Amino acid sequence: MSNLLDFVQNELVSKKDFPNFSAGDTITVYYEIKEGEKTRTQFFKGVVIQKRGSSSTETFTIRKMSGAIGVERIFPINMPALQKIEMNQKGKVRRARIYYFRELTGKKAKIKERRG
């Protein structure tokens, strides 16, 4: 049964070439929005809080500050509306899921850049 599921996921789901990123990285996600008959591209730039799932069910959560309010958005990696993902900065964190980042404000909410 799992072989059949893997086969369908590999054949029917289109693979897009996105860069490797992990928790703590700052990325910009460009995605398509349909408003009536028109479509436009919008971007969401923020810090990756977590990546979860595998292959076709993989999702990632991005957090950005909009004024003084934190906004989080979850993107499936195989969402057809995703156009591209841009790496802005590699972050130096010690955990795979940085939920503690939600409570930090000011200078403490700054993630150091990983060199190399």
C-alpha cells in the first residue's frame, strides 16, 4: 500500500526546484493570488520557524513582524501557487523548531547569520 502511495506522489505531484533552507533562515516566498479573473504575485518575507512532513506532504512555517504584530503563515512545499523561494539569510540556530522565537522582541529577536 505504501509503495502505491509513493508511486502516485512521485508521478502526479510536480517537483519544483527550491533552495535548501531550515529553521532560522530568512526567506522570501513568492506566490500567486487569484482575485476574480486576475492573478498577481505576492511575497511573504520572514524567518522559518519550522519544517515538517516529508516529500509531498512537507510544509514550512514562516513568521514576520507586521508593525508590532507577529504574522505566521504555513506553506505546503508542493502548493501549485508557489512560484519561487529566495534565500535572504542563513540563520544560526540550535533547534529544528524555534517556537521560542514567538516570545522574543527587540534585539533578542535577531538571529545571527551563519557564515559559509
